[in-house]
Amino acid sequence: RSKHEEIELVSLEEFYKEAPPEISRPAITLSDPHQQTLARLDWELEQRKRLAERYKECLTSKEKILKEIEVKKEYLSSLQPRLNSIMQ
């Protein structure tokens, strides 16, 4: 048994539909199961890299938004004393 058999790959139909031709190479992979498996693993790796990059972008965005929220909270908490002084 190979380690790749533990990975749940996308279906063949989805692979040939979504993978670019330079990865899927239908002329070669349709007749050769070994090349087909290699191509599917390449596609899986490509998707995982893309998702990892997207995840990093989302984390960066989240951190930026959290910092903005914190700055706004500080501003709002400092606003009450100023309003009290204006009212007096």
C-alpha cells in the first residue's frame, strides 16, 4: 500500500473538468492509470498550495481587522470621559 491511497482525491470527472490541461494531460492520463494518479496528486498538491496561500491571506486580513477593532474600542472608551467633561 502506498501513502497516497490514504488521501481522498477529487473524482475523475471533477479532475478532468477543473484541472488545467498541463496537469491533467488527458492524452496521456486517460490510458495510463499510473500517470493519471500522478497527475491527480499534482492537482491535489496545487490545490492545497493555493488553499494554504488563501488561508494565510485570510489570517493576515483577520489580524488587521482585529487591530482596527481594538483601536476603535480604545477610541470609544476614551470618548465617554470627554463627553462627561463637555457636559459639565
